[in-house]
Amino acid sequence: MRTFKARSRKGGTMRMRMILAALLALAGGGTLLHAGPAFDGAAAKALVDSLCRPEFAGRKSGDPGACLAEHWAAAQFVRWGLKPAPGGGHLQYFPLLNCREERAELELVNGYHGKRRYVNGEDFHLCTNSGSLKGKVEVVFAGYGIAEPGKGWDDFAGLDVRGKAVVMYKAAPGPERLWETELTRDYKVRAARERGAAVALFFNTEAAISGAAIHQEAYDPDFPVMMVSPHLVADLLRGTGRELDEVKENLKTEPQSFPTGKTLKLNVRTRRNPQASAANVIGVLPGSDPRLKDEWIVVGGHLDHNGINASGDVFYGADDNASGAAVVMELARAFAAGPPPRRSLMFVAFAGEEQGLLGSEWFVAHPSVPLDRIAAMANFDCCGLGRGAGFGGAEFFPGLWDEYYAGLDSTLKADLTVSNAWGHGSDNHPFHRHGIPAFNYWSSGSSRPFYHHQEDLPGMIPASTLGAVGTAAADFLAWLADREDPLTTPHRRALTRLTTALAVDLEPVLRTSATDDSALAEELRSRRKRGLKGAAVAIRSSDPCGDLQAWREFAETHGFLWAEGPDGVRQAKRRQTLALLPVIHNPLGMVAHGVSLHHLKAEGVRTVILHGDVPDSARAAAWLGECEKEGMLLVYSPGSRWAPLVPEQARRVLTVADWTGESLALAPDDTPPYDQKSVRLAMTTGDLAPDPAGVADKAVWLPLTWTAEGQAAAFERIEALEEAGFSGQQVTWMLGENLLEVMGE
């Protein structure tokens, strides 16, 4: 029997909501003592079984089975005493595109070994909201399906796709931040259809996956869209002299588009329901504190899955996401059964997640309470397989999370995997896009072999796993809901962007023999708590090798990550710590001491900040030439004394300008260097004396002094970017990834 001790609380006046928890009904039995309500894993398992009943038919939003499931879930909320949404009911309806699959047949007419009939549900899946077609079509391969000659890539150039089936790899020739729109299925479908194609076939690196959705803007009732397996694509390439892995490898550098000489025979029929709608299921537990009850925590997870295909296969979606919806519902029951927390809780079973986060998008566009009163959102997705609990999003409240985690019972810690919040693939994303801290919970320890598969069945879901996730969530949510200090603060949106970004402080930290290491470590931790993921540390010219060794030891002693480049910053974010990046800050001393840049580069130094006095021009030019030879990144402001000496042919240069007054105007539709793909907001807690009149061609110096006034000013500048039309994701990239890109070139 495993017993957990009640966790002690540190700071604040938060009271324990329950002194001792009741018996937690886990599959293996056991008693769990914790500060949150008693979460019952067996009760959550019963909810999973109910959501996977045959009459709910896979819970595809807009289908009759999903409607039954939504009304059933709402009835449970009513039975447990949860209130309806403010100004509404327990069901929040919204319209959606809904097409029922009636027939899906696919045959290769002239394969390498003759005809081959493919199996619906294994070799291929119709995309949700596919159109219909019956007939034979020739097949062409169109790389990524991207037509952007202005960005240097066009998979359709010289390729005749009229009346043909177009095979496209659902990827892009570069990182997501550069191809955000072009990565979507909707974009690729439109690109193919606008050029006269008749069918779109997508493939990924693994097996064909069900549930890939087409949205209203790309929907055509006469245009079928499918996800196909890589082995089906390999069949289409046989006889062309091309092998699929080779084609994918070559796509990294140039388009790969060609006719395959193959013909497919299709018989695809879908039927649209023009009156379709779906509903988010909402239950409210009002807070008990008159001062804090107007702050809300949304606890949500999607109720829907992928329904039934044309072959009659039911996709029950036990793990994805009957398990997450069941954890949300059992949390609702458990909290409603005990003393109400100080803040208000809103439990939501979202619809339409599998079709593109439709329910959560509708919720934030039509909120039951003002979005600025939602303090946090906890999203539960895939909570049924594995053994422990996964939590993502500690970066949103780094100081607060540190306090919570420090007081967590060691046994509960052992069952908890902590990482960053998920990206845009689940219902936390619409909340995060609006600047609301949005956490994720999932079950850890499983590779999920039956993701979006017919074998994602309730018999695979153990009560113990649901109990592990629910217990971890109940504990943290109870603690968060009873916090004394307000959670909704000014400039929260900007803070969310900063805490999500891979932001690095480029003002070098100096350390000497007289430095108090403990005080310095605490100062660096405070920077992480304010959202930074990396800090530059100065390597002195007098003893660079000794400095490097001392900084490494400092990092190890105080729990920081020694980073030799951008990957170290990404790793530090995953580990919930701060990366220390070595930089040269006194180039005059380096020149005077004749320090070998080749040796420093081998030790992980990649950046030089050109600051301070300049030696004679000849020696400075020679030293800068060595920097260029070693591929060092040169960082300087237009007003720097070093600026005139930087070689025009220098390949790795980051020029910065101060962001004051009208010295820099940014707009989403500006040409480089001011679009979101090239602007870097260089963080600094100090002042490298940039020229206020200069115009940055690479980066903007964004001072992040940690006085209240200085921090507010920086946040106002971040918020101004979104007001100018940049998306939250683009701002996040500006604050981190764009800068790391040039640091890692």
C-alpha cells in the first residue's frame, strides 16, 4: 500500500481545503493523503466506459452520437450540483461543418505488380469533411504542396496537375515559424485545387492517421482529400526510379515534383449535414471568497473523437479523449462534493477538437466570463495510458510553480513528469493565444500505439492511470484556486508571450573572485522567474580558459545549464532552468592578450559583443577577420565604435537599435527586415548604448529592467506588436526563436 503525506504549505494564508483525503479508489487500492479533493480513479474509469458506449458512436462532433454524449455529460454536471455557465446553460452550441462518410474505395489500377485494392481504415483514411468523386485519375507527386515562388519554393512549377490526384508530404522546407500557413492541410488543398487538381492525397512519416480535418474555407463537396500510408506512396513511386526516403531527403534542399505514371480508381461519397451543430458542455463551481471569486480557472478537455468511417469501423477514442473528458468530469464531481475553493472553477468538455479546436475556439470567441478574468486554463488530453501524470506549463508561473513543487510530497513528485506546455494541437492553444496561462495534463509512460486507431478501446485504460493524473491535477488546482494573491495581473498577455518564448538576456553577467556566488545564483533564478530562458555570461580576456571552467562549475553547483548554443536554451526550457551562454564582452582585452578565438570556439564560445574601446584599426580589423573565419556572431549597435570596422562581407552579424519613439516601426506586412520572420527582439537587463537614431537591420534592443516601471514599459512594447497585427505566435518567435536562429547559424 502506498501512502502519501499531506504536503505542507509555504507562504500566504492559504488554508487546506481538506485535512485528510478520503480513500482513493485506484485499481491496486491504496490511501492517498493530499490537499485537493478526493479523486476517484475507478469513478473516472466508469466515465470512460460510458463515453465509449455504442450509442455514442465515436462522438464525432455534429453526429447524432456526439449529441447524445454531450447531453449525457451535461446531465452528470446537473446531477453533481454544478451551475450552468453565467448567462447561459450547460450546453454552449456552435455551428460546424459535418460530413458523413458513406463510401470509401481506393484501387491502384496499374501498380508494379498490377492492380491493388487498398483498405479503408488501414491503408488510407478520408479526411474529415472530404468531398466526393467516382472515377479514375492519374497521379502526380507535388513535394510539400507549397506554391510560394516569392519565398523561393514552388512545388507546382512546371507540373500539370489538372484533373489529377496530387500526392503531398505534409511538411515544409524549413522551420514552422517560416512556413506556418503553408504547413496546414487547408493551404495545400487550396493550392492543388486552384491549379485544377481533382484529388489531394497527404502522407506523413508514419502510418495513415484518421481524423485529419478540412475546414470550411478549404471544403469542396466534389474534391476528395485523404491521408494515405507511406507504403501506399511507395507503391505509387515504384517504377519511377525514385525511392520515397530519397525523395524526402532531397526535398530538404529543392522541390521534388513529377508524374508517377500511376492511375488510381476512386469511389468516394460523403454527405454534408447543412444543419449540423455541436456543443461545449459547461459546469460551474462558484468561488467562496468575495474578493477572489471573480477570478476563474477553466478545467477542460475535449469530449469528441472521430466517429464511424464508411467501412463501419468505430473510432471509440478511449485514450483520446474519453480519458481526458472523464478526468475533467471526475474533478468536477470531486470539487463539487467538498468545500468550494476561493476562486471559481469552470469545467468544460469541449466539442470539435479533432476538427481543429472548434469548441475551444468558439469558447474564447464567445466567453461565458470575460477572458481577462480567466486566471488559468488546465487542459486534459490523452490521460489513460501509461503509469504516471504529465504536466506542462510550469513556465507560465515559474516562481509560483517553484513554490508549489518545492512543497510537493516526494512520492507524488515521483509520479509527475514536468515539461513545457503543448503547442497548437490541443484545446489549451486558443487560451494561450489570448494570453491566458494554459497548462496541459496527460498520462506519461506510453508511446500510444493506437493513436486515432480503431483499437483505442476502453479496456486498455486502467483506473490507476486516471487516478494518477486526476490526483496530481486535483492537488495543484486546489492549491492554485486558493492562492492569496491575485493571478490576473496587468500585462499578463505580454508576460505569457515572454514566458513561452526562448528569450535570452544578452547583457553579459560579470563574475570575479569577489562575486558572491549565492547572490548571483539567486539573481539569475529571478530572471528565469521573469520569463527568460538564457543569460549571457562574460568571458574575460585575462583568463578566458579559467573563466570558462569557473562558469561551468558555477552552473553545475547552482542547477543551471551550461549551453554552447541555441539547443542548450531549448534544453533549459524543457528542464525548467536557465541556460548560461558564454560570450566575449571585452574584445579590446582579447586583442591585447592575443587570445585564440579558435580555442574559445572549441570551448563553446560563439558570440562576441562589440562594446567599449577599440584598439588601433589594423589590429581590430585583423581580429574581426579572425572572428569571421571562426564564424563568430558579432553583436553591435550602429553607434558602437566598432561598427565602422565590421567587414562588409561578415556573414554573422546582429545589428541592434534601441526601440524608442518612432525609431522603429513594425507591421506584419512589412518587407524584410521588419516582418516576423527576421525581426529579433534582443533582450537585455542592461544597456549596451545603442544609437536611438539607428535603424536595426537585424534586431531590436528591448530593455528588460526589472523595476516595475521598466518591466511595464517592455511589456507595453510587446503588446504593441499584437496591436499592430502580429499574432501571438509570431511575437513569441520574435522574442526568442528568431534570435536563436541567427546565434546558431
